[in-house]
Amino acid sequence: MTTDTPTSPARRRRVAVLGATGAVGQSFVRLLANHPWFELAELAASERSAGKSYAEAARWIGGDPLPASVAGMQVLPCDPGAITADIVFSALDSSAAEDAEPAFARAGKTVLTNAKNYRMDPDVPLVIAEVNPQHLSILDAQRKARGWSGAIVANGNCAAIVASLPLAPIHERFGITKVVTMTMQAVSGAGYPGVPSLDILGNVIPYIKDEEPKIEVEMQKFLGSVSGGTIQHAGFLVSAHANRVPVEHGHTVCMSIELESRVEAAEVERAIAEWRGAEEARGLPSSPERALLLSDQPDQPQPRRQVNTGHGMTVVVGRVRADPIFTVKLVAMGHNVIRGAAGASVLNAELMVRRGLLGDR
Amino acid sequence: MTTDTPTSPARRRRVAVLGATGAVGQSFVRLLANHPWFELAELAASERSAGKSYAEAARWIGGDPLPASVAGMQVLPCDPGAITADIVFSALDSSAAEDAEPAFARAGKTVLTNAKNYRMDPDVPLVIAEVNPQHLSILDAQRKARGWSGAIVANGNCAAIVASLPLAPIHERFGITKVVTMTMQAVSGAGYPGVPSLDILGNVIPYIKDEEPKIEVEMQKFLGSVSGGTIQHAGFLVSAHANRVPVEHGHTVCMSIELESRVEAAEVERAIAEWRGAEEARGLPSSPERALLLSDQPDQPQPRRQVNTGHGMTVVVGRVRADPIFTVKLVAMGHNVIRGAAGASVLNAELMVRRGLLGDR
Amino acid sequence: MTTDTPTSPARRRRVAVLGATGAVGQSFVRLLANHPWFELAELAASERSAGKSYAEAARWIGGDPLPASVAGMQVLPCDPGAITADIVFSALDSSAAEDAEPAFARAGKTVLTNAKNYRMDPDVPLVIAEVNPQHLSILDAQRKARGWSGAIVANGNCAAIVASLPLAPIHERFGITKVVTMTMQAVSGAGYPGVPSLDILGNVIPYIKDEEPKIEVEMQKFLGSVSGGTIQHAGFLVSAHANRVPVEHGHTVCMSIELESRVEAAEVERAIAEWRGAEEARGLPSSPERALLLSDQPDQPQPRRQVNTGHGMTVVVGRVRADPIFTVKLVAMGHNVIRGAAGASVLNAELMVRRGLLGDR
Amino acid sequence: MTTDTPTSPARRRRVAVLGATGAVGQSFVRLLANHPWFELAELAASERSAGKSYAEAARWIGGDPLPASVAGMQVLPCDPGAITADIVFSALDSSAAEDAEPAFARAGKTVLTNAKNYRMDPDVPLVIAEVNPQHLSILDAQRKARGWSGAIVANGNCAAIVASLPLAPIHERFGITKVVTMTMQAVSGAGYPGVPSLDILGNVIPYIKDEEPKIEVEMQKFLGSVSGGTIQHAGFLVSAHANRVPVEHGHTVCMSIELESRVEAAEVERAIAEWRGAEEARGLPSSPERALLLSDQPDQPQPRRQVNTGHGMTVVVGRVRADPIFTVKLVAMGHNVIRGAAGASVLNAELMVRRGLLGDR
């Protein structure tokens, strides 16, 4: 991540991670351990882990060593009373998130969540910083409706994020009417221990529980607009096919896209190549140099080779070509744990700091 | 393969395999070594191999031992003058097939080919035995037009075969208008040595050279009709996305299908479950009990687990469900080397024997 | 499995499987569903599964369909009072086996166990049918010492079995003094769900908990002798290195072996090639044609290609060559779930039937 | 790589890479494209590539982009007359190296080679910079004997390097008498295209052509001493078992080691932990912070997770424990393309610059 940030706030804000021991939780720890704007002050996890040191509680699954500054931190329970930080990154699974996340919001915390529970609530912004930062404007309505002093901000399903990023400039310029989306998703998307090796070695599983409806509806929400304090979903239709493949990190997505009118593939390519995303999302500590990178190689993007582009925050796009049924087809690939989960939340939090949505503390 | 075949011809016909040392060639050897109707009489390969014993010339890549009856056979050159058999299975690559296959046909041989060269010629039948056996009727026109005493019969791209089989009953009953097809193809589809492990271990390659146009057009030809001695391609549109995945054998295909009118997924499921394919293709030595098997498991078909269903001749279909854009979507999976190549050719030859198209010798 | 067995007993004996829902339990179900000598009468598993149908309780992980005769059987609790069969195959994990197995033996059942708990007890025979059937003779002592009417017979760690089989003829003819053993073990050895894909995809884990001491001592027990009603461990030294590799089934073992005197590699090869194992273990329903198969290919044995040799009951041996430090080195590979677990137990039970150790027929 | 090097020479030396298009050649390009001491001036490859731009000639196989400074360089023939640089890194395969490398040495070039051809010649130093830099002293004898103004310096087989590094402190302190070595080698060790995916997906190949004798004898040479202008091989015996596993990068090596006298595993562990290697090899641009890193995790080292430790120049060692036959056993893992090939050569060249063996600056 870029550490030289012209807009750096005066002092580092204290943050907590909920569900800190799992795969996404560990990714949060990695991204926040030396963050220029945030101080990783507290780690929380399930009852089973609470009270242990983080080094004891978490089975660290990266190749990098567990950051020394974090190893000795005591794991706290996922309870608003136990957490003093006001900014809370949640990697809780949906059963734990169901009650915990509203409790934190009620207690005045801003919860940046990866759980699926509240994503589709009309008053919960589902945000990709470069794509729809304006959706954050509904937080006032959320607070009012729910009587919260805090808030919940969601960042969506990992495959939906990877698919939506390249659609943003296309929808903006040409208007999308239909998208058939077929994913080949990495095993890290299922967390740890996640997918048993006996199920996936040398295999493809053409099914991920509950995934396709999430992809279909979240893509419409990400690319929707705000009006009158509520989010209008984009009007295009989506059909998703979700598959698990024996890849460690990186979701690959094939898409056939129908546009409002006839457009050449080269124009779509140019729209992707030129896009920089929302101006307010640029130059943040976690912003990649480019949110979208257009590859000119015929056989790219490839997850094993390109997943770390832009420190895992860049979605690589390739094979933009005419579609015999719709208008264009293309392939997109991005890091599901970083761009699709923890990194997305952190970038959203940075955006909220810049917008003054996290207080001026 | 079933060896008890009520319609068994009076005596075994002598057959040859061209390109016998490669991956598909080896599959032919395996399927023909103890075939009830065919006697594997001759093996031919490139100059480099000619003159050697088959055991020396071929790097046998299966787990099963090289059939003893074949090990000592001398490899012949791919030259019609060197081959006495009248039925010739060709596993030649396209550069070798270009001249050799017409030369064999001119010399009176019936060539059952896996090469791409002549598949799309209007007078060359492209046949899946259970789907379009009536396409063989254009052979007369082929012989007349080309002045051949022999013939070329093709069996198509492996992914196109796997995709077309489940579409056959759907098109027959409901009429298909559009299909978006995304494949996840096994490495054996690229032959041997084929895909370098450095390229595919833990990776997905969203590109296979020249594959997508083949899939798109061959699906239309397979499901086309014969009229006036020529084949009319099916009128539906196809858009294909071809991907390589780290799977040994078995191509998995996701499809979104638009039908002529609104149809429930359950009706499509029933059409697949009930289908038995052309009557004349049943009960042949290589016929599987069912050409299509409908799985009721939510996470099937899976290549590593089900690729050998029906001795590799059955395409397993699952996840038939409504499509938010088109009418239905589903997943199909079949063995690319057997159902998609060598086994398909052998079944076609058996069909031709039954039809009396291979002489009454 | 061979079904034509000259020594077939007059009637099929009723058998039960404990721990029937796990990976080894499923392998038992597969091997016993149509067994000529045994009738699979009862399935037992943990509290969680008891009362459900087997189809509901077990997540069937093979590519083959769950045998119809078994799908509807009700899962029973692992309690001797609930089981009427006198022959009990145990796939329980060690925590469940600790109390349950002696309870079954006390209740008069013969328990053929895969658990590690009692393997090293001096009065428990640890048997590979072809290698040390004579160890069964200590069962009298076991019954007397423990006051059991039943018995426990163990079949050892999967890697130890694969390693010990090729050592049997070598030790018999030449006398082994030292063995360094290095394993590359398949993921199915850890059961299901077992090894997380995130841990093993594209990786090697040079460690398997508690595995090395088991291999070291069990090899000595398998190749030991019986004298005075007790088993004398073989006197050779063993050093084991256990590794997990991304292979589905099949443990591969490299060994450097020191013999009592100088012996040519060719003589060792001949001893392996000629060996047929104990005469009483031949021709049983689960006996492979050969317990050891010597490959003459320079790059064999290989798990993915050869694991099913002899229906998974044959250990394939290759690369027998001189060792610069000891006498010879070689590579052995066998199916860890079949030869190394369920198949080994079934073969042991067949041997006991033949020996009249399972009551009169 | 560290770029802040106190001993940096006054000017960058021009260097060439032979065999620049292959896998090891590409690694050289990566390491040399921005090297503080060397200027990558010339790239040479086979006839087929000569004359093309490097971007055209090389199929770039990394995930990182091809360095822009290199993409447009014209590939030259592997001919001393075509190369002006005096320092030549060779990634030629052995058939090309046979004639080319002596020709370059005769023409006054210093050739740092990865080919196997001259490694075992008594007057060719086989060097791991931290282990045996003193072996470079035989270059005078080499030049005299061969009448060369240039020289050949070799860096050994990749598995032998990874195995020898942890043995260096052990041999130095305790004296090694015997080593049994079992390797699990990554596919990148076979170059590109190298190992076909059909051979290695979900498989282990317990054989690598010609590898075991290389490992056995090179380990003795690396740890040998110089006396009277010649190298005395270390006197310990080595037995090697070489295996290929489905891992991208990183060779893992299990070793059972006999020492001259009884030593506790903890003392061996300490020797490894404390070792820093030859002083003159420290602080060079390619020197890792530590050549050996001792892991305290029970299941490490692991290639996928730790292969890039020290930018691929650190060998990670774990599981040091008592051996029931010899004295200790352990596991070592290192990056075969960097520490085992290109990085090793570059470090050797840096060492030679510091020693003044590459002309004045």
C-alpha cells in the first residue's frame, strides 16, 4: 500500500477487528498492522479464542510471519462493551454477525462488515470505494431509521466486487442491460479450514452455496444510484454461474454483456483502460495505482500470476471482444481476500475518514 | 464397454489408427484393443515413430498397462499405401491431417477423424451418434462431390460435444434460441505433453487458442438438420467462453439457455432425464447405458468424481434451474478424451457398421 | 475383488461397521456392500448420526454412487448393545475407539480396527494378511489376559503398511538391519474433511502429527516373529520422515535399506518379484493377484496412475537400486484407504474366516 | 534485494545472459534488470531467437511484467564474437553449454554457469557464496591448465544447493559422516515448458533423470576443502532420493544425518540458528539477511508459504530432531530458481567483484 499520502489525517484512529482469527480476519490484521491512518488497537473473536493471545488463538495461514506487534495482543470477546475503538472491521461469519453487528452500531461504532446479513438492506450502503462512494450518503437515513449513533457499511460478496469493478465504466458510458456472469472462485473465498482438499484437488465444483443470488443482486446494488436518500438498483438483469476451482487466491469471472446500443469492443476496452474511478477514492493509503488494469495478453488475466497486482487491490481485465449474442464479452480477475474482502473494507474506511464520516477525533 | 451386443456383425472388421502414439491415439488403442466388432490391425504415426514397435514409439500415459497385444505391433507411416484396413480412426493433429486424411479417403478408406480441418465443410458429417446420426446421409453427396471412394466423418471438438449432448433433448422439445456457454476444460484436452505444469498448477487460463469459434459453430452444426443432401445449421446463437483448469480429464460446461417460449426448469430437467438419444445409437458396443445422466445432487457434476460415468461415454448434467435472463441454466460434464474424442469416433464407426455404411464384409 | 473363491464359506456372516460415515467407513461400505462372505448388516456412527438413514448421515465422497442396498439403512449408535453382528469393522477415530473397541471385544465381538489405540499392545496382533498371519496366534493370550470372549485385531498405520509389504520378502531372504523411510502421503490419509485445501494446494507439508513414531515402531512389529505367545519385534532400526503432498489417494514411500550382508539390487528385485506372501492369504475374496507388483519403468510407481492396481490392494514397487550408504534403495506406493485401511481389515477378516477364527460357519 | 550496499564498486559492470529466454534465463533478467553493480547489457539465446526483440523471443512466465528496459533489447546469438560484456551468466542447457561455455572462457569471459557440464571438473569451482567462497582460489589453476584468459565458475544443482546450505554449519562444527537425502522438487526445476501437467497434477513422480548422482557428488564438492590448488571432496557418504511434486517453486529436502559423534538435536539447531556463512559473502547486493532461517513451527518449512523468504535467497530449516539410526534429521526448503540457480550465480558474481576477481572496477 502507498504510505505517502498527501491527505493523511492528523492522527491515527484506533480500530478493532471482529472475527480476527479467521482467514479474512487475518487479512485485516496484515493490512492494519502498519497502517498510516489506523492503529490496530483491539482484536475480537469467538468465546473460544477470547482471553488467549492472538498468536495462540489464530492459526496464521500466510507465508509471511505474524506481525510482532500483534502476536501478543489479547483476544477480546465480540461484545461492544469490551471494545473501545469506534471503528470496527468485521470479518464475522453471518451467524455471529447477525446480532453482534447491530449491537456495535447501536453502541455508536461504525461497523465495516464483510458479512452477508445486512448488505441488501435498503438503508445499508454496499460500497466499492471507486465505484459508488456516493452511496455512503444514505448513512444519515440509516441512523435515523434505526436510531443508531453508529452505522453499518458493507462491502459485498467477493465475486460480486470483482465482477462489478470492470462493469462500472461500461455501465457509466454505455448503459448495461444484461450480464451473464460465470465465476471460477479460489478456495480462500470459503475461509479456513474451508474447502476440504479431498473435494477440490484436480476438481471443479460447479456450485457455491447461496452465492449466485448474492452475485446477481449485489451487482445491481453496487451500480445503482442514490436518490431521495435511498439506493435505486441498476436496472440490468444478471444471471450468475458460480464455480469453485483449485486456485489459492483470485476469483476469475467471465462475462457476456449486453449494452443499450451497439458498441465496438475497442470502445469498451478504452473505457476500461481510461477509467480511474471516483476521484475521492484516489490516493488513499489502500488505493491501488489503478483499480482496473487492462491486459493486452491474449491469455490473461490469470489468478496465480496476477492476483497480487496493485497489492491485491487491482482487478485485471482481459479478452475484451465482441459477443455473438450480446455486445461484448471479457474476463476479470481480482484478489478475493484483499479487493474482495478485507482490503475493500479498509479502503472504504479510508474514504469515510476523508469524507469526515468518522468524526474528527 | 458392454460386450454383449445383440446386433454384433458376423465378423470383426480390421481397423487402423492414425496418430496412434499421442494422447487421443492411445485412447483409441485402449478402446479398440479388445473391441468386439473391430480388430486393431494397424497403427500409424509420424516418420519419427514409423518402424519402431508401438511400445518403443509411444510414451504410454495411462495408469493401466499397455495392452500386450499392441505393444509389439510395428508402427507404420501415415500413408494410404502402407495401410490395408479400410476403416481408419484418425487422431492426427491438424497439420498432419490436412493432407493425409483426404489421401486416405481418396484411397477408399473411411476416415473417422478428430482433427478440426474438415469438420465445418458442408459435405462432411459432424456426428454425435445419439444426436444426429441422420447427418451420415450426406456421405453420398460427399463422395460424389469429391470423387472419393472412401469418406471423412468427423466427431467434433471435445467441449462442443459435451455441451451439445444435453442441448439435444432441449432443442428437440422446446427450441433453443440462444446459448451462453462457459467451459472449464481439463488439461488432457490439449494432448501430451500439452499444457506445461508451470502454466496451470493452482491457476486458471481463461483462453484456449481457436477454441471459442469452434464451440460456437460446431454446436450449431451438431443440432442442425439435413435437407436436400446438405446440413442446415441450427438457428440459435452461441457465445462461448473457454477456460483451462487444473483438472486431468473432464470438461465442465455452464450454460444459460434461451428457449422459444417460457418453460419451467422442471420440464427441461424431465426432457434430459427421459432422453435416450437416437434409437439406432443404442445398444452398440460403445453405447453407454445412458448418454445423459441427470444428477440430483446440488453440487454435481464434478469432473474428478464423475468423469468415468458410463465408461466415460455419459455426460452428467446437474443444476438445471431457471435463468434470470434466458430460460434455464445448467451444468454439463463429460470425458473429453473418451466422449469428446476417441470414444465418440468408435461409437460413430459402430453406428456406421449397423447402418451398413462400412460394407458388408 | 475376485468373487470366484474356491474356499468360500457355506454362508455369509453378518458384519457391522463402526464409524461408518467417515472416509474409511465409506470405504468399508464400498468393499462390504456386495461381499461374497460378509453381509453388511449394521452401520454405526456417532451420536450425531445415529437414527438417521445412512444416506442422510454420510456425505458420500466417492465418484461412484452410494450402494442402494445401504442408503436406507438406519445408522446405529456405537454401542455393543445396539449391534448384533459378531464381526465388527472399526473406522472409529482414536478418541471414540478408546472405550468403544474394548467394550465390543468384552461383549464377544471380534473387532478389526484401524484406530491407533491398541496397535502396539503386545497382545494385540497387528496384521498384514500376506506378511504376518501367524501373529493371529496370540489371540488366545489376548482373550485370556483380558478376559474377553471377543478380540481386537489391528491393521496398522497406512504408511507403515505400504512400507512394510515390500520389506517382507527382503527381510525374509536377506535380513534387514536399518531402514530410512520417507513418505509422501495422500490427503485422504487424513480423512474427511481432513486437510484444508488452503494448506496443501501447490504445497508440501513436511509433517504429519504423531505419524513418524507410528511408522517406525509398526514396521518393526509387522515384520516381527511370534514366540511363546508373544510378538518379538524385528530388530532393525527405522527412521521415518512423513510428508503430506497434494495427491488424492496413494502413499509413496522412498526407502534406503541396510541388509545383513552385501546383496546386489538385482537379487532384491528378484525377491520382490517372486514373492507371493503367505499361502493362506492367497485366493481370498479381497486378495489381489499380487500383493507386490514390481514395475520396470524408471519413473514408477506413481500414485495417480497406479493407485488402483489390484483394486487398490497391490503395492507397486520400483527403482530398486544400490544405495551408496546402505545396501539398496527403492520406492513403494499403495492405496492408503484400501490397502492401508479398510481393504486391509477386510482381508484380515477373510483370513480369520479361513483359519476358523471367527466361529464355525 | 538490498540496494544499500556499503561496498558498492565504483561503476556498474556490463554483463550478458546466455540462454536468456528460458525459465532460469528469465530469472537472471529479473535479478539483473535493476542491479546496483551490474548493467544488463546483452541477452543471447538460440539461433531461433537471435535477431528478435527479447519481448518477442521470450514467453515471459512470471506474474510480474517484463522489465521495460529489457523488452526491446535485441537477442544476440550465443557466440563470444557477438558479446562484448566480460561477465557472462549462463542459463544454457547442457547441450548448448558443452561448446559455448569453454568458447566464452577462451575468449576471456568469466562464465557463471548453471549447466551441469563442467561442475564436477576438478579445476572448476562449484560455489555457494556463503559456504565455500575459498574454492574460487582454484581459478588460477583452471586458467593455467586450460590456457584460458576467462574462466568458468559453476553454482550447482538446485536441490544440492538447498541441501548443502544447512549442512555447512553442521559439517563445520560436528563433522558429517553420512547423509540420506530425499527431495520433493518443484516443477520449475525442470524449466519451461518442462513437466507436462498431465504427468504431475495430483501426482508424485519418484524420479528425476540424472538428478540423484548430481546431488550425491555435488554435496561432497560444496562442502569440500581446497588444498594445493585442488578441491578435496568432503568425505561423507550421500544417498539421494529425488522426487517431483506438484509445487510451483521451492525444493523441500528431508535429511537423516550421521555425525562423527553423538550430538543433541538442540546443539545442531543452535549451529544452524547462529550460522551467518562466510563473512565475505555478507552484505552483497543479493545476500539475504540470513542464508539459513530456523523455523520454530512444527510443520515448517513449506514451499508455497515460505519460498520467497529473503527474496528467495534464504533456505528455511525446520524439524531438527534426533534420528533413530543416525544422529539428527531435519527438513530444508529453498527457492530452486533463485537460491538454486540464477540468484546463486548473481551472488557468486558479486562475491567475485568484491574479491577483485572480475578485473579492476
